[in-house]
Amino acid sequence: MDAQTTWTMLAAGLAMAVIGTIGGMVRARAPLAWHAHIPWNGLAFGGVAIALVAAAHLFSLLRAG
């Protein structure tokens, strides 16, 4: 994987984490709405996991030169 793909994965992971967090907050405000049935916690967790893996890979790319 090259650096551009890693930056894209990092941005996508952070976006997923932010969307999942906002979705969880909205679910708490309206627990019976249609969007309350979407697994926001899973989306946030997946986003954080992707961002963490991308950040570690980016760190290894930058350290290798």
C-alpha cells in the first residue's frame, strides 16, 4: 500500500468515527426514530479501527523513508 492509499484510509476511518459518534448522539435524542436502528456504535468502532491501522501504517511508511 502506498502513502496516498494510507492517507485515504485514515481520512475515511476518521469520517466513519465522526459519523458514528454523531449518529449515537442523535439516537439518544430520538430513540424511536428510523435512524435509531442503525448500529452507530459499530460504525464508530470500525472507523476508529481503520484509522488506527492506517495511522500505524503511515508511521511505518514515514519511518522507512
